[in-house]
Amino acid sequence: MSIDYTKLRDPNAEYTMRDLSAETMQVTRERGGGRDV
């Protein structure tokens, strides 16, 4: 999944980005991986 969030011009893009980022970090933490996904 390679999505360029910088090119998004959606009012909800910021919220979506934060939401996805939070979920991604949570999943990464649960897996015990310290990689940047």
C-alpha cells in the first residue's frame, strides 16, 4: 500500500491519516515490530 497522502485534497484526509496512523502503530506495537510502516 503506497498512498501519497500529500496529494490528497480531502477535508477528511487529515483525520483519516491520523486514524490510519494510530491503527497502524497499534498493530505494529502488538506485533512487536519497531518498523515504520
